[in-house]
Amino acid sequence: MTRRIIWMSITAIAALVLFYLSRFWIFSFWSREGLFGVSELRPQGGLLARWLRGTDFAPFELLIWVVGFFVILTWLEKAYGKINQRKK
């Protein structure tokens, strides 16, 4: 039961970080100076769009975000499966 709570927490944190990278972040929990004083971590989110601005990949920001979200959650699922395999 404890492992399940830990893995659910890890997955929720990963989803929250990926949500912050997307354009859908609507919260503003910290000041304009950035999280922990890092100006690149602005409170509006949308970091992926900012990183892709001026590149040929900018129109595909949402597609890149969805694929990255899927890949990271798949890796988490595989890690969970490998760590929690029952020895026969």
C-alpha cells in the first residue's frame, strides 16, 4: 500500500510538472521574479512554447507536449512494473 501511494505521488508530481510546461497552466503561485528566484521559471507556465519560439517546431508545440507527456508516463509505468515485479 505504501509503494502504491509513493508511485501515485511520483506520477502526480510528474503530471504537474508536465502541466506547468504546457500552455494550459492557469495558476500563479509565485512572484514574477520566478520560482526560487530563477527567472526562467515564470508563474504563467508555457515553458515549452517559450523554448520553441523562433524555431521550425513552434507550430507543433501541442503535439510535442502530448507525445512527451505520453512518453514520460509510459516510462513511469515501466519503472513501476520493473520495481514491483513479484519474484516467482
